[in-house]
Amino acid sequence: MKKLIRLSKSSLSNIEKKLVIEVLDEEFLGMGKYVDIFENKLRKYFNREVVCTSSGTSALQMALQAYGITKNHEVIVTSLTYIATIQAISATGAMPIFCDIDEDSLTINPEEIEKLITKKTRAIVPVHYSGGVGKLDKIYNIAKKHKLIVIEDAAHSFGGYYKNKKIGTTGETACFSFDGIKNITSGEGGCVVSSNKKVIEKIKDIRLLGVKGDSENRFNQKRSWEFDVDEQGWRYHMSNIMAAIGIGQLSRLNEFAINRRKIANLYDIEMKRIGCEFIKHNYNKILPHIYVIKLPIEIDRDYVRKKMEENNIQTGIHYYPNHYLTKYKNSKIKKLNVTEKVYKQILTLPLHNDLNNNEIMRITKTLEKIINESRSNNNNN
Ligand SMILES: *Cc1c(COP(=O)(O)O)cnc(C)c1O
């Protein structure tokens, strides 16, 4: 049996390992100096205020909360996203309102957004699917016209650029994830990037159970003993161990960018050859998180996945539409034609920093063979 090719994985070097050992040796594992350092490095990277969090999900939830999103509010979002986006919205008490997507980018379709706006609508959460931001300008224009907040779910897009600015800095507030398989990881973790100082200050307290000023104390390796709380908080801070991994990963961003782009470019050539080309990204600008193809309509995706698995190649589906889930089924759903159609055809191929050219060719050759077999099976039936 050939070596297993994983769909995604972390890529950890001696840089991260050394930093983690440093934290272990200091025996201060919680939120302290290393989180302060990581936050400062991210602040420099974005040239904006940053708050580190326990996950991308908690970053989104706290950002929504900091903007006052709460029950009886509606938040417009795509259905083709990780459940995290949707649960972050419903955690605030607000209702996710599912909007259809553009078939070429799988990001929210601005033309559909306006049809969903009601008196209760407060925010739009665009998801930068696979790394690209879609029609972000149009989304901001609609938001401005209807006085809505935009919070970008930038979990897929760390390291990318939009209009020659870093993704996450072209609007007001964006949330990133540093979970194990994202463009950079801090083990688990995430951050909120915002130009809105009030929002940042609020989240700094919310992440530490609402304890006012506790972030500064912890960065000085202290704790708050007598304090005030004026808002629901959560235990959503980042730990020193996580930050140590994050610091190491951020220093390797250039390596990750080169490798991820190289892999995606090679896939593009191969997919064009076998007729599965799909999202057209400019890889000089964005840093791809996942590589998604659209199978020809007559090909059975589950058959392809099964055969790839038999060849020891993992594949994925990004994502099972959230409006199919029991918890979210009953929200006011219009038919999402593009989402429902495209979901059946999408397939995610392996993409991570440590994939080599031979493995990419093994993946694409195997896929080609399976598609051809599937076609001849169809013809024989
Ligand atoms: C990973 C991810 C999140 C959540 O991030 P976690 O760090 O796993 O909580 C949110 N949205 C999208 C689109 C993601 O891929």
C-alpha cells in the first residue's frame, strides 16, 4: 500500500518545538508573556490592533458580541461554511440567515444579500472561502447602505492580500483561526483584527470572563484579585503554549506561502488537463487554505472519494450545507440553488505545507484514473 496522503496537517519545525520547550521550562502555561509577544507580532504584521483568542470560533463569537449582536438579531451568512461560523452566530442568540453563493468563488453572493435584509438584520459575515474574499467591496457597499456591521470570517485567508493590502485590514473587523490545519497554527487558537479600538478593548475583557483590565495584568504575569465585570464574558483567552507555537509559525509564513502557492499552481495545471478546474485564484495574491475542485456533473462524488481512500489519499467536502442541519433547518430559509447544486460536486484535494510534487502527481493521476473509470462504468450501464 502506498503511503497515506493526508488531506491536511500541521507542519511543525524545531523553531516551534524550541519555543514550546521554553514555555514548559518557565512553568507559566496560561496567558502571559508569550501571548503578549505573539499579539505584538501580529499587530506589526497587520499594522492594526489584534486580540488573540482560544479559537477562530470564539474570535467570531466575541467580535459579534462586542458589536452588540444579540437575540432577536439576524446575521446574514453563507451556508457553505464550517459549522463554526454558524455556531458563533447562534451563540450570541442571533439567528443565522443563510444566503446563496457565487458559483465561481463559493463566497456569498452580494445580489442575494439585499433580498434577505429585514428590520432585525444587524450584520453580514462573509467567509473567505479557500482564501479568496469574493466580492467584498460590494458586500461593504450593501452594508453601508443598510447600516449593517460586517465581520469577516477570514479563517481560510491568513497571509493573503486583497487590493494590495493584507486580508483582514481592508474592512473594519476580521477574525482568523489558528487551528491545527489553518495557514498558520497555534495548536488551537485565533484572533480578532480590528481598526475599532472600542471593539478590541471589549474583546480583551470578554476573553477573560469579562474581568476588566485582566489582559494587561496577565501580560505582566499577574492576576486581578479585586475587579469589576460589566458584561458576559467567556474563558476564551490564548495560552502561552499556544502562543509559542504561533510565534514560530508566523516566522515561517513565507515558507508556507511559497509551498501552498506552488502546490495550488501545480493542481491548477493538472485540473485543467483533466477537466476539473474550478475556482480561479490569483496565487500571487492569496494564500490558499484548501484546494477545491468541481467534479463533472455525471461523476458520483462519493464513488470518487471511496476510490481515493482505497488509494490511501484523503479527500474532503467543504462543506455540508449548514441549512441542512437540524438546529438550523427551521430558520427562514429561502432555497439556496447554487449552494445545493454545487455542494454535490465539490471535492477537496490534499493541501498542506509538506506535500511534495510526487505526491501531487500521485493525487492527480489517481483522480484522473478514477474519473475515467467512473465514466466508462456509466457508459456500460
Ligand atoms: C476553521 C474555521 C473556523 C473556526 O476556527 P476554529 O479555530 O477551528 O474555531 C471558522 N470558520 C471557518 C470557515 C473555518 O474554516
